[in-house]
Amino acid sequence: MTRLVVFARCGIVVFVKINEVRKLLHAQPFRPFLIHVADGGRIPVKHEDFVALAPTGRELIVYLPDGDYQVLDLLLVTRLEVSAKNGARKPRK
């Protein structure tokens, strides 16, 4: 089942699917990405093994390289940012 997450940003309703996160996690080759959250923070995903998705598709846990972790509600995710091949960042919606 695909779970659809809906949130509003600047008066515009944006749809983010948990499948977008899964797609980035399982991409071959894997490319590190940033998860942008509503409070302006950015959570780096350095490797696919550093993320655990809840079975409901609503939350995810991101383990950081220093051993710490962040629990995220997908309702708070504003965008996903993947590094482009040339090193520049490319936003994903």
C-alpha cells in the first residue's frame, strides 16, 4: 500500500509519497541525500543502511554518522535533496 502524505507550504498543498524516500534509498548506485524538515533543519542520509522506515510509512529514523539518530514524521518533511552527479545539489519534490 502506498501511503500519501499531504502538507501545506506557502499556501500550496504538496504531496510527498513514502515511495519517494524508498526510491532514493534503493537507487543503484545509492547517492547521499538531505531530508529538509519544516523547522528549516536538514538531516543528511549518508548511506541507505542509515534509515529505518516504520511499517505504517508515517515515520522514519535516520541514523547519523556520529551514532546519534533523528526520528522524523513525514508530515514534517518539506523536500528531499539529492546530490547531482557534478556535485551540485538537486532538489526533489
